Amino acid sequence: MFKKVIAICLGTAMALSVCSCGEQSSNQPTTTAAQTTVQTTTAIPKPNDIGNMKFSTAFHKPKLGAVVYNITLDNLENDYRMVALKCLQGLVARNDSAQIYITKDENDLFWINRLRDEYGVITKDLSYNEVFEKFAKQIKSIVTYNPENKYETALAIYNASKNDAIPVPTTRVSEYTTLIDGVTVNATSKTEVPSCQVVVDEQIKTANGAYVALLNEKSAFIDYAYAVQAPIVYVDSKNSADTESLKKLLGSDKFDRPAVIFAEDESLVSVASENGFGVLNVKNFSNSSYFSSYNCTNVSNNAVKGNARYSEEVSKYVTIEIVQDANESINSNLSFVFKNNRRGNTPISVSINPAVYELAPTVAAWYTAGRRAATSLISSNVGYMSVDDTKMKEDYYKIFCERSKAFIGGFGFSVAIGKPNEKTEKLISEQIGIKNMLSDNGKITVVNVDSIYSFNNFILPESKTPFYCIRIKASDLSTSTFSQLDDLVLKFQDKNDGIEFVVCEDLFATMEEWEQATTTAPTTAQSTTVKQ
């Protein structure tokens, strides 16, 4: 059974804050949108464009603004200010162009500096008040809410998104009426004290499209959810009434399926799949409406080609794969892997969900342009969302796999990870066409590392095939990432004779050559977990 796979490994704010050269640079790769129409017995409805946001493969794209207005927020204690600003960011991206960038931590700062210094993007710093004054004419009204009630906060954000409004706490209205001259003030529409059921009952009246957002007032993804007018729900997973209300929303006829849930964890994958939804983990994604404004970039990291390095003198071929821990927040350690110029000194592969490319495709362009010979990207075999393939309706799941094929094929990433069951394996083979799978049931012995420090005297387990994948959790890395990895490589080579470290694409090319050279039938790989 294949459940709850997380393959997004780009770091906290970096996940949707990596950018390539943009339209201003002559080095921008040729962009080609992935095919949206897939021939299937089940029609794939295409959501209507929203404002100036155009439908691409699965997500809406705003226009790219000529100038980026950067707002720095050091004080995040007043969360209502961030909610209002994120909604303004989504409003401007939807109705005008993606112009607002919010710097709230060192990762945001790093990428805005990269935009300025390396790609020539024009930026201008504005204060919090100045950005509201600049775009005041786009704000039609203020929606008030009680910030002490998270359900009401969610309802206010959704109502604001449907009416080009900004949600503001009832006690803070005067702050914004001063900034937005002549703006109308409306209370959040409700008939009783909001609960999840009240929120769902009201939102279900106007919900329509391909998205639902399970967010809270501190989410960094509010701007995109606002921009696409997704119903926004706060769900306490321990509250059965909340879960039933969510099922009511997801089970309605308001959505074109398979649809997407923007969530900050994957605890509701099964519930989502039962209703034709997949879950996109957006924990800590930042500036998403800005970076989604870039076109799909058709690039390839030669994942299916590789360089065969087979030799009878080598007894073990090893690849190091950095993966994100399941059900844990995306941490910022992996951003160091991408920022650091030394990353090519150690052979590593990094797992990334193709959804990141669709929402921020410049990730692929930037990485491919700057990658070293000893690094490669690999993608998830389920493509752009996490699903429980045992729960999703067959027709929806088939479309889901077809869209995954378009995602992966459009970017040239065809190496897969995961633990697919027989049904998934068949669909992957038919729809995605992946031959070699970096999984626990393939020809590669997977070594799951609990702690990088446990490798001081580690000897690889014996296997009937010479191919190994060492999986290291991103959260186990630190700012000394490359010192750790370099040290790990040296210790492995010292303790294991005849070992060769290769990146993923070379590993598969070597596997094919080895299979041609040997008559030994490959066997199911073992899976070993190294304890600290």
C-alpha cells in the first residue's frame, strides 16, 4: 500500500522561494507549458481562469510584474497584519500581476537578493503601510472577524477572497480605514458562532473549482489560496465533528476532480482520496503567488540517460538520497544544499515533488543551470500530490497518474521513489512509463538512516545486487552539511572495499550495464534501517 508520500525537500521558505532568471534575464530557459489535455475515458474539467491568472497544467499562473515590491516584516506577533498582507499579495497577483514579495526570514532574504543581484529583477522596498496605500484602489472592502476564533478567521479569509476584500480583526479596523481611504467595512457573514460546520455550510454555497485549503492564520500559503479563491477551512483532526464537516465539503458537487487540498500536513490523505482529492503539503511555503507567476520550464537533468560506470572491480555502487521526513515540517536545512557552492563535491540526489515545479518552476531552471556534475534531482512517482491509491476512485486515480506523467515528462524527471502496491505499480508502468524505481522493493538495497552520526563504523549489508541507496533525512543535516557528507563518503570507502559513489542517473545506467553483463537474476532488495 502506498500512503502519504512526502517528496518535497527544498527547505522551509525556500520551497516556493527559489527563482531563476525571470523575464528580465537573457539566460531564461525556453519555457513550454506541460500538456493539459489528456485522452481518457473520463473527462478532465478545466477550471475557469481567475482574474488574469491562466490555467496551466494543474494550477493558476498570475502575470509576472515588472517590479517586485519587497515588504520586510520582523515582528510576526501581530498575526492579523500578516493575514491582511498575504491576502493583499494574492489579490494583486490575481487582478494585476505578481508584484508583492514578503521577507520574513533569512531564506526569503537570500532569494530576494538572488533576484536582484544575479537575475536583474527590479525591486523596491516598501513599508507595510506603503504597500497598502499603493494598492488601495484594488481593495473593495474590509471583512471583519474575531481572531480568537480560528474557524471565523478561515471564513473571513475566504469571504475576502470572493469579494476583493481584506480581512481585518474587528478591533483593528481603524488602522486600515486610515490606509485605505473610503473603504467599505463588512462583518463576516454568519448566522451563529462559527464552527467548522458553520464555515463549511457557508462556503459550500459559493465554492467552485479545483482547490480546498486546510490552513490557519499563520500559514505562509494564504496568498495563493486567496488568489484562486479556494474554500479555506480550519480542521482540528482530533475533533470528529470537524472531520465530518470536511467530508461534507469535499463530498459536494462543487469541485472538478481530481482536485487539490492545500494542507500543512498529510494526516487527511485517506479522507481526501475518498473524495477525489490529493494532498499538497504546503507547510511553510512562502511567496507562492509571486513564484507561481513563472511559466513551466521544460528542462531535463538527463535522469534517464546517465553515464554507465560498471566495472568488475567495483563491488558496491552507492547513491546518497536526501529526503524529507514524513509528517514533519519542511525544515530549512535543505536550502543550504542548494545555496552552497560546494554541493557538487559530494554525490547526492535530492527528492522533490513535481508540484513544486508547477507552482515555482524556476526551481528546476535554476537548479539545472547551476547544478554540479555530482548532483541530480529525482521526482516522486505519484507526481504532484499525495494520495491513498486504495481509497481514490479508479477513474480519478487514472487521471491523477496521467497528470503525473505530464508533470514528470514535462521536466525530464523520471526516477521514482516510494513503496507502490501492485495497483500503483501497474498504473505507473502504463501511464508514467518509469522503468527503474528507487524504491524498497526494487533492485536497490535501501538503507534508511536514523542518524548521520551512526555511520562512523558502518558496513553495508550484503545483497545479491551491488546497488545501494542511502537515504538521509533532511532534518538530520545541519549547516555543516557538506562536511558531514564528505566525511560520510570517506568513512564508507574506508570500511567498505570496492565501493563507488554515484548519483541516481548514473546508478540506473550502471544497473542496466550490469544486467547485460551478468546472468544472475536480480532479487528483491532488502531494506535496512540503521539505528543511532
